[in-house]
Amino acid sequence: MDADVARSDTTLITVIPGDGIGPEVVTSAQRIVEASGAAIKWEECEAGAEVFKKGLPSGVPTETIESISRTRIVLKGPLETPVGFGEKSANVTLRKLFETYANIRPARELPGVTTPYSGRGIDLVVVRENVEDLYAGIEYMQTPGVAQALKIISRKGCEKIVRTAFELALAEGREKVHCATKANIMKFTEGMLKRVFEEVAREYPDIEANHIIVDNCAHQLVKRPEQFDVIVTTNMNGDILSDESSALVGGLGFAPSANIGNEVAIFEAVHGSAPKYAGKDVINPTALILTAVMMLRHIGEFDAAADVEHAVLVTLESGVRTGDIAGYDKGAATTAYTDAIIGNLGKRSEKWKVRDYKPLRLPHLGTDIDFVKPKTRAVVGLDVFVESPLPPAELGASLMDLTRDSRLSLKMIGNRGTKVFPPTGAITDVADHYRCRFVIREKPGDLSDDEVHELLQRISLQHRWMHIEKLLEFDDELGFTRDQGEN
Ligand code: NAP
């Protein structure tokens, strides 16, 4: 069943208390949700530190995965990621196992949470792609001294996140969507998001669509954050921009988030397990309470969600605040703050408003694995990455010699993205990681795999290669970038 399809009366939710302060913030949110009258039942499961200690490297037991597969909705506390040994983050594992492709992080000004931006009415949402990009975590040591990470961005992933952003704008009555990318530098990966954004934007003529270069977006967020409504961006950019946005409105104690997919949605605060505060009844549960508000809306409990959000606003407005903003010597205890919110359920603030939310319509794209089908394709050359201690001129002379009677000729050698052979006059500090570009001498041409093997055999006679990339053209468009200085 799709997560955005209407459910039966009572919704079963997998709840993961998590580590450190997790159980305290989760209990606070559960108590408030129950008091709101929402029709919910909890199924408690474990993940995180205790599970790692039992020797399970994923940190997520099978029972938890089975529960999530059944309930499709998760409210979770933070999970500690062991530092310094091999385990992956259990958080990232959960997000990726269930293809929660959109990370939605709202940031709004709250009463009594004084920041340098108070009074400017910040109310924005960062929609971050959640499963692709550098966060796929595919990394290789290429030479003993050179590491590589793959930044994988798919057309389908871009379309899902962009459509989610526009649909979110509609569901929340927002007027603008900014797409923040580094497309000026990474034309294929970041550029894919920009191109898809520009295409999809035409289907939403009532929403203002702007592209912004991500570094300027970070700058504008500090300078004039109130200009933003929805920001859609790639995983890495979104990680940074969403933390920046939450800092503008009071920081981690107030930053909710939702990981949304077509099948499963995982609701968690942005903050971690803050171990030094664990068990002390002092931390701020607002982030997880506002996260639970997002969850209530997701399951169609719009009235309960609005009641809880209003109660949080009324409580903060009345001056009840936790130690992170009031000072730990005089702030309200986590439990007392929770009691105050429960006591304020049903009340409305005169000044602080809650948006009128509609159901979020998630995109349902085709299921074809080869989502984009070109009419034509050709292999027009080969990049061979070579580990070599030789200076560029010597490596170049050797490779030209090795391919003298081949159908492929050495076009150039690059080093970390800059052409170093034939010489350009540039002064470059080279590493032992060369990209050697071979192209077919006569055009048009299509390189066969036999020719690839033959070239590699020739190179192996004198050099150590560590990986190759075919130079592809799809529909007569180049599918590879040139090095700096290459024509
Ligand atoms: P953190 O747990 O978020 O805590 C950093 C600091 O933020 C705290 O020391 C505290 O600041 C403040 N803070 C965080 N949550 C707060 C709250 N609810 N109320 C008041 N203040 C709060 O970040 P970390 O220390 O980098 O990470 C600790 C562990 O959590 C790590 O194992 C990390 O991997 C994990 N983590 C998990 C998640 C997740 O499950 N989604 C996310 C992030 C980190 P002050 O010290 O200034 O008071």
C-alpha cells in the first residue's frame, strides 16, 4: 500500500526510542500525540547502539525491518553511529533500505526562541534528496595517496525530489520553489537536477520557480532568509543547507524532519543522541514533537496535527522553555514542558499561526529500471586512469608510443581535472593519478569491447591502470566532461 493512500481508523506506527536522549524525546512526543486524540497504536522496536553492541553490524534487527515493512510509518529517536570502526550509520541504513527519497526539513520562527533573525518571519522548508549523491557512500582508494567517491545522481531520483518539492508547495500553500545546485561546475550530476527542475516547473505555473547556485543560497540564507519558501536540492547540499536553516530559527532543539518515500515514511528529529544530557530530564523535545506533527499530517490526522502545533506555539509564547534556551539552571524539565503542551491542547495563539495543510501527493513514476531510453548511443573513446610516478610528458610519450598503430589516439592526459599533457603552460602540482583520454581517430566511430581490452593490454605492458570510463554519447550529446584546459 502506498503511504499516501487513506488508512483504516487506527494507524499502527513503529516507534524506535533510539539512543541517548532518544527515549526521553520519543516518550514526550508519544504522550502528546496520545493526548491529542489521534487514532494511533505503537509497535516498539529497537535499533542503534544496543544492537551494534550485540554484534549486528547494520544496527537494525530483522524484527525492526519486518515491523516497518508492515506499518510503513516510523517515529524514531536518534541512533548513535559507532565512531572509528567499520559499522555504517543505522539511520542511513533505515533511510536507504526503504527508499525514503525525500528528506523534508521545515524551519520556522517560533515564539520565545530569540535569534538574530527574530521578527523576520522565517518559514521555509528544505527538501533534500535523501538516497543518492555522494551519500551513496561508494568510495575507492585509487592509488595509495588518492581517494575517490562516486557522486551518483539519477534522472528518476531528480524527478522524484523535484515533484515532491512542488507538491509540497501546493500542499502547504507556499508560493515559491528554489532549486539549489552546483550545476555551473558539475554539469551532469548537479546539472541533472537543474534541468529536471526547469522541465517540471512548467507543470506548476502558479508556483514561482527559481534556480540558485548553492553557495549563493547558503549566503542568501544568512543574509535574507525570509525570501525562501521551499528549497529543493541534492543530498550533500541539502545536508548543509538544512542544518544552516535550522540554526536560523533556534537550532537542533527545534528542527523536525521527515524521510518520505512512496512506501515508507520515517519521522525523526534532526538532532542526535546528545549523550551528555541522556536521562537527566533536561533536553528540549520540541524537534521530535514537531516531527510527530509532520507524521500526523502524513497519516491524515490533520486536526490532531494542528492541535499539537498550536499547543507548542501557545506553550512557547507563554514563556515555558527548556534549558537549551532558558539556561539549564532555570529551564523547564522535559517532562514539565511536555505536561505544559498537553495542558495547552485545544488553545490557539492570537499571533502565531499554523498553515492550512492539504495531503501531500507523492510522485509515482514508472518502474522501468532503464528509466531514460536514448534513441542512439555510441562509445567514442576511453578514459584510462593510470597510477604513475612519471611526469606528464614522459607518461604522454610512452602512451603515444604504445598506441601508435591503434585505432585510438591519446587526446590528452589530465590530473585531478586539469589537462597536463600536451602541455598548456599551466603550472600544476600533479598526483600519481592520471586520466588518460583516448579517442577514435576516424569519426564517427563506435568502440568495441575487444578494442577496449586490446588498449588495456597495451597499457598494462608498461603502466598500472586502476579504472576505466567509456566515453559515451547518447542521442549525439557528449556524455563526459572535458578537463580544464582541454578543447
Ligand atoms: P547531537 O546529539 O545532535 O548533539 C550536539 C549538541 O546539540 C548537544 O550537545 C546539544 O548542544 C545540542 N542538542 C542536540 N539535541 C538537543 C535537544 N533535543 N535539546 C537541546 N539541545 C540539543 O550531535 P552529536 O553530539 O554530533 O552526535 C551524538 C550522536 O548522535 C552521534 O553518535 C551521532 O552519530 C548521532 N546522531 C544521530 C542522528 C540521527 O539519529 N538522525 C543525527 C545526528 C547525530 P549543547 O552541547 O550546546 O547543549
